[in-house]
Amino acid sequence: MATLTLPPAPPSPRDDAMQLYRAFKGFGCDTSAVINILAHRDATQRAYIQQEYKTMYSEELTKRLASELSGKLETAVLLWMHDPAGRDATIIRKSLRADNRTLEGATEVICSRTPSQLQYLKQIYHSMFGVYLEHDIQTNTSPGDHQKLLLAYISTPRHEGPEVNREIAEKDAKVLYKAGEKKLGTDEKTFIHIFSERSAAHLAAVSSCYHDMYGHSLKKAVKNETSGAFAHALLTIVQCAVNPGKYFAKVLRKAMKGLGTDDSTLIRVIVTRTEIDMQYIKAAYLKKHKKTLNDEVHSETSGYLILF
């Protein structure tokens, strides 16, 4: 399990397709050969491999993978085969329509993506499932603050640059304090407004101002003032604004702690972050727990995720 490493001179998609076909032939699948190819190709390369495989062998590579692999490895590899937006769309759709309806996956993905990523995700979601993401959220979440925040977050344009106006950040920190810890009850509407309309850089500055002014973090204030799925969404937004590597290291730690392993969370985070910021997640994990993330994941998963 690593930040994506590509071979210095990757084989052609045609060569990769032929090697995969050979790995599928015979008695049993050569799983390590399959993983050694696919886990070291970026999204564009994987798309080309899928095209070549279909041209050469008249079948979808993903269908063949589904028949050759099984269990959690199958889940991880099939998720990996998507491009990032298609993967996010798949995770959200599954989370929104799951029987237990915890919405953890959908909330995490939506609240940790940039505005441009979300805009593209919405287009892909509609092309894949024939329904608008906004409609699926309204249909499959309970009316309330969590739903309002998700809908606001995917539809509100936000600046993506590093520029911050310190005065406005201080003002926002005061407004959030008045809407939460200063009053009896919580003005959720104000939290939704600021968290959905401010850039990540600005929210990180608000969090810093909040700590300077009131002696503890904005994260702690959110925990004190909100609960459930709404709290999870707010906490994901603010922690990803401040330090996404640290946030996802914490999510992975929680998935591995205690009795049993939350495999769906492990797979979701590792597969979605490998092409983005896994090196920062690993560094944050090592700093906090004095153990490497690779070793921890290996011991928790019998090694099925270590190749990513």
C-alpha cells in the first residue's frame, strides 16, 4: 500500500492487456501478476488497458476481474479500476443506497473534495446512473441539517486558491462562536452557511483564529455543538481544510482499532487517496502512532491491501 508508483518505462496498454489475459488463463488466477500491473498504473493508463483488453478479447476487463477475484481484494481492485470521479460516484451511490444507510462513505467523499472535483463528479454521477446527485441525496437522506449541508456543499461555488483575508476569517470565527458555544442551543444554519461557502484555505484560517480567540479548536466546538451525521460532515470539511493527511490517518486508525476491522472504510480511503496524498497520510500516521501505516494495514488485512 503506497502512494502510486509507476514503472520508469511502463509497458504499452496492449502488453499489459496480454499479461493480464495470461494471468487469468489456466487453473486459478495469478493474483499477484494482476495486482503488480494494475496497482502501478495511473487512471489514464488503466483506462487504456481496459480499452485494449476489450478490443483484443471482446470482453470487459472489469467483468473478467470480477469473475477471477473474490472477497475484499475484488472490491478493492474493481474500485481502483475507475477513474477518480467514477470511483467517487460509485462510493456515494452505494453509500446512499445501502441498507444500513450510515452515509459515512458519501459524507466523507463529498466533504473532502474540491469544488472543481465536485462539479465534475456531479456530471459523471448523472452519466453513470441517469439521476442527478442532488436528487439522490434528497431522496436517500433524512431531511435536516446533514442533508442541507451536503446539498449546499455540492452546489456552492468556492474559491480554491490559497488567498485568505484574515479580517474576514476572524469575523467568521466570532460568528461561529456566537452561533454555537456562546448561546444556548446551536444556530445550525450559520454553520452550514460558513462551512459550505468558504474556501478550504479560509476555513483553515478560521480554525486558527477560533483557537487564538477562544482557547480551543473549531473542531472541538463542532463536537460540542453538533452530533451524528451533521457533525461528521462539518468535522470532515474543517479537518480536510486544515490537514487532510492527518484527518485520513485518523480515519484509517479508527477503522483498524478494536475488535474487527472496518474493511469498507480501509478500502475506500486507501483506494481513493493513493493517487492524491497517501504519502502525507503515511507521514501523519507514523508521527502520531510511531508505527508505519503499511505494517498496520498488512496485519489487519492479511495483506490484500498492501499492494496499493
